[in-house]
Amino acid sequence: MENWDPVRKNGVVFAFRGSIENQPEHRFVLAGLNEGKWYRLHSVDGSSVDSKVPDRDLMVAWLRVHLGQPLSSELVLLEEDDAQH
């Protein structure tokens, strides 16, 4: 599930893994982002390294979240980056 606030230019992805044994990676196509912008990603539980990615990686190539254990979850915080690239 994704929540994006276009006024604050930030949001969160709530990723949940069910009980199926061989589904550790989930992919999310994000909506509501601004074309031509970069975004900072922060994994709250540390399942992935903080990163900065262009919009096309999140809108076309998908956000990938790895959840190693069944019945686990992760929050990924998103924030539009105003810095020049």
C-alpha cells in the first residue's frame, strides 16, 4: 500500500509479506510522483540501504522491497529531493 502527499512531497510504502515461503521480494509501481524528479528512500527497519533514485525507477522499474521472513513487514519513507542532479 502506498500513501503519497503531493503538497508535502513525501509519502510511505507499507509492505507486508504473507506466509508463502518463497516470496521474499515484492515490487511496487508508485503513483503520484513528479516526472523528472529524484526521490530519497529510507527503509525504517533497515531491510535496504537508504538511496536516492529518479522517478522513472519508481514509476516504471518499480520499488523493490525484500522481506526475508514470512509474516514480516517494512515501511519505506519517500521524499522528493529538491537538489540538482
